[in-house]
Amino acid sequence: MDFLRLSDIPAADLAGKRIFIRADFNVPFTADGALSDDTRIRATLPGIRACLEAGAAVMVTSHLGRPQEGALTAAESLAPVATRLAELLGQPVPLVHNWTDGSFDVVPGGIVILENCRGNPGEKADDPALAARIARIVDLYVNDAFGTAHRRECTLHALALAAPVACAGPLMTAELDALGRALARPARPLAAIVAGSKVSTKLTILESLADKVDVLVLGGGIANTFLAARGCPVGASLHEPDLLDAARAVERRLAEHAGVVWLPEDVVVADRFAPDALTRTVHVDDVPEGWMILDIGPDSRDSLADVLHRAGTIVWNGPVGVFEMDAFAAGTRALATAVAASPAYSIAGGGDTLAAIARFGITERIDYISTGGGAFLEFLEGRELPALAALRARARPASRRLPPKPVFENEPEPA
Ligand code: ADP
Ligand code: MG
């Protein structure tokens, strides 16, 4: 793709440079404030290590939560991230507050964490003045935060335009390569699974996927909307009555290039949304009034496994049932197992989808797991991600060379 990558820059050119890495450290915490999962921190290590080993002075920042600008609370501090990163790297990682004016020190081979960038006034508005101020302390800007690439914020967009040189880090690059491979030149048939609970936001994705995929596998609230559009009774199921025409339009668009929709033929229904609800397995034409579809049935599990076994590429977002409750987990378990067993190149993303993948123990058998939720979906939709657009704009050959001047003007000359 047409953007500069960190790996394109010779390590010798990084030595002594001030490198600003925009990471995604938006990590989960337990109720008592301890870090509960460090996956996102570990995912950023390759980029950080490459810069440190090349002898650069490294500054890393991220957003965390949704703080009010200018009024960070203790719970929104990156302090626990700095502590964990120091353990992982085996070197000190000081946390710097009020950093936008550059009044802090970081030496070549050293690293600091710059406190939650969403605390800076102007971050969310993508303020070019804030970007210009930060750019003064930066020789090379690295975006390694794919998970937030769909946001137009200062450290993701304006700063990429303002910094002397801007490139994508290894995590960002890996995400884009994997997604690009799945969508640009997919091994056919290409099957996309779009399921879960967000019906209206995901329907816009279906419209653009309809032109690209051979099989559109639908589950959850989206499947219910399509079933209703075909005239099936969906009872009290999660669905979107206003979008029946939109659902029919997606089916027509698929049919134009001989694509097909996969919908369940049998479903598990419940009399209420609860783990101990009364349940039945029924044909989709026989959903009782007032009952709700909470999973796919056994015939559907088999036919879904068959479709996925024959696919060349699988893109998966969304569980096909309320898998958090054991009574409605069989469909998503079968789906996960089928994706894992399929010879297809498989790629998955989405917060709850990743939770399902972890729960069913198939992490190692998915070819690529995207760290992005919203960014993954917008990429699938074919939208230009603002952070990526900024990197592309900087990919002109003229901006590819790092300035040769020594970066630390007050540094002693090398002996
Ligand atoms: P992701 O986070 O992977 O993008 P979503 O947030 O769209 O996925 O959807 C996940 C949620 O969808 C899960 O919490 C699951 O319980 C719910 N879900 C799946 N099928 C149904 C259904 N038939 N009815 C109601 N909720 C469903
Ligand atoms: Mg979700």
C-alpha cells in the first residue's frame, strides 16, 4: 500500500532521532483499578523495540477512555500502562504530564510515556495548532494504533500531517496487509459473516460487502431483520422493522453477481432474554408470537459449517447467538469451530467476536485477528480511515527522508 512503513527506514537513520509513537493502550481494568489484559501493550512492543534498538529517543502516547479535555482523572491516567511497559521492556518508562510543549527529557535508547493524549485540549477536534506544537518535538511520527485509525483526532491525523516524517508502525502495517489481502485479492469463494447485535450500523457495511462477497452469512439481529424481510415471523426477536427494504436491497445486490445470503433454517427461541428461559428449537417459519430468536439451530449449524468449509476466505464479525448464556452458545461455538477447521484464510474482528474466539479456544487457528473493532468494520465497509489517509498523504517521495541534522541540538557531538 501507498504509505511509508517504519521498516522502510534504515535503522541507522533512526539513531538519535526523537520518535513519537501513537499506540492504542486503551486497555481494560478490573473494578479495583488493576490492568486486566495487557494484549494491546504487548502488541506494540515490536515497534517500540525497533526504535529503542536503533538508538532513538522514544515517546509513546495513547488515549485511554473518554476523558474531558484538560481535566484528566486518576482513572484515566496511563500510569498503570507505564508500569507494565517498564516490566515488559526491562527498562524505566517514566510518565510525562503536560508534555505538549516538550519540557521533558528523553535520551537516545530511552523511552517515556506521554500521558493520555485525549486529555489535551484540541485532541478530539484534530486541532492543527496542537499538532504544530507537538510536531516541534518530533523527528519521526509512527502510527501503530490501528484500533483507532477510524478517528480523526490530533495524534492520529493532524499530527501525521504536521510531523517532519510520518509512517505506519509494524502493528498497523500487519493489520492493513491482512485486511487488504482478505479483501483486495481474496481466494474465492469469499464468505463474510456479519452477525451480532448492532443491526443498523452493520447494515451499511452489508451494502458495500454485497458487491464483493460470494456468500453473506447473517446471524443475530441482522439475520432476524432479513428473515422478517422474507416474511418469516420473528416474534419478539431483536430486529429492525424500518430496515426491511434495505435488507431486500442487499439481497438484490448480491443476486446481481450470483452471490448468496446464508440465513438459518432452524433457530433456538426463548420466551424471555434470560439464561434460564424456556427454550425450543423451531423452523424459522414457526417462531411463536412473543418468543425471541437467541441462537441458530442444529441443522443451521451443520449447513453453516459446510459453507465455511468450502470458502477460500472468511471474514468474521459478530456472534450468531447470545453466546454469553450457555443455552444460546452452541451456534457461535459451532461457527468458531467451523472457521477454525476451514482451510480458508480467516480473519476476525470485533470486541464480542474476540471474546467468543477466546472463550471457544480457537485463537491460534484464526489466520488473522484484528485488534480493531470500529476500524475493522469501517475498513470492511471500504471507507477511507482518516489516520491512514494522513499517512498516504505523507507518502510522497520528498517526505520520505529523515532530516540529516542532529536531532538533539544540545547533545554532545559523538566522539
Ligand atoms: P462485535 O462486538 O463482535 O462487533 P456486536 O457487539 O455487534 O459484535 O454483537 C455482540 C452481541 O450480540 C453479543 O453480546 C450477543 O449476545 C448478541 N447477540 C447475538 N445474537 C443475538 C440475538 N439473536 N439476539 C440478541 N442478541 C444477540
Ligand atoms: Mg460488541
